[in-house]
Amino acid sequence: MSSVTKNVQEVLEDIKKYSIYPERVKLVAVTKYPVVTREKMLELIENGVFSFGENRVQVLEEKLEILGEEKNKIKWNFIGNLQKNKVKYIVDFIDMIHSINKLSLAEEIDKRAEKIGRKIDVLIEINLSGEDSKEGYQLEEFYKDIEELTKLKNINICGLMTMAPNTEDENLIRGSFRKLREIRDEVNEKFGNNLKELSMGMSGDYKIALEEGATIIRIGSKLYE
Ligand SMILES: *Cc1c(COP(=O)(O)O)cnc(C)c1O
């Protein structure tokens, strides 16, 4: 068995083993790395992995080119910092944008979506790590904007996303995932929203994220080892 196949199978097994609701969990294969050739992407597809994640518009466009017709099979997830002036390049086909980090970005997506008659699935990214280098809403800002965000008619806020702090300390990592879940539940109670998704967990910490209720895990490097 080649490594991509073996690694995908391992992650799928881990979902069953660690998740509290394995049937709800979606694997997004992060394809942003230069090692991810056309062959590797086709192998992901052969293994039933159709959700790909990219964090830069230009690299995403390169992937579309490399994949040719196969690109239509893919549900594209945008997981990185999205500049407002780049929204127009992905709004036609993007399946989910995980990284709403300010109101003005959400408004731009809403406006572009309305123009083409699409409703775009999005997640709000929250920075719980306290690290300035990480993208995402500061919690206070998020609470300030949430009502305005939910008024935008052409985006569908499906849930929240976060990246764990850069640490070996499992308790801190677990704490940040748990916190995201608690915020999600609290927002649902307060605003009667129906935020279902928790996009959390990467190669190094996805097992913890699954235990804490992740519904979407974003796995890159582990798949190509
Ligand atoms: C790169 C990236 C991932 C995947 O990270 P790995 O450690 O390679 O699994 C997940 N989420 C985001 C936002 C990323 O930028």
C-alpha cells in the first residue's frame, strides 16, 4: 500500500477510535504543500477523500490547473487568511471558507455571493492561543460582531474554527479545543443559531480535537509522510 492510502486509512481509523460522534466527522485533506503532486491528489480521491483544503488563493488555482477535469470532484475548503480582494477568485466554486476573521471580510463574501446567487458556507475562526502570529478573531471582537455577522443573508455560518497553540503541552491544546466547543454551545444558546461545525485538529493534535468534539479535522503533513 502506498503511503497516502495507508495514512488516510490510519486517520479514518482514528476518527472511529477517538471521536465522540465518528459519523459526523469530515476529513479535509490539506493539499497546500509542494509535495502534493497530481498523483497524490488522485490517490486521495481514490480513497474517498474529496474535501481538499488550501490556504492561499494562488496555490489553490495551481491545484485546479494540475487537476484538470478532476477538480470538479473536489469540495474546496479555504483555510487560510483570506484577503478581501481575493474573494472574487474563489466565490464561484468554494465549498467552505473556514477563516472568517473580521466583519469586513464576511461582508465582502456576502456581497460577492449575492451577485452570483450563491449562499456560501463559512466558519468563524477564533484565535484562542493568544499568539499574535495566529489568524482569527480575538474572542472579544467576535462577541462584538456576532450579531452583525448573522445578519448577512448570503453566507451560512456553519460553525467555528481554531488552531491550537504552538506547544507540546497537551492540556493547553485540549483546553483550547474544549473552549471552542463551549463558545459554540454558548453562541447557539444565546442567539438561537445553529452552529454545528467545529473545525479543529491538524496532524499533530487531531486525536485530542476528536475527543473534544471536532466535526472537521484538517490534516496535511501526516498524509504525505
Ligand atoms: C497547514 C494547515 C493545516 C494542516 O497542518 P498539518 O500540520 O500539515 O496537518 C491545517 N489547518 C490550517 C489552517 C493550516 O494552515
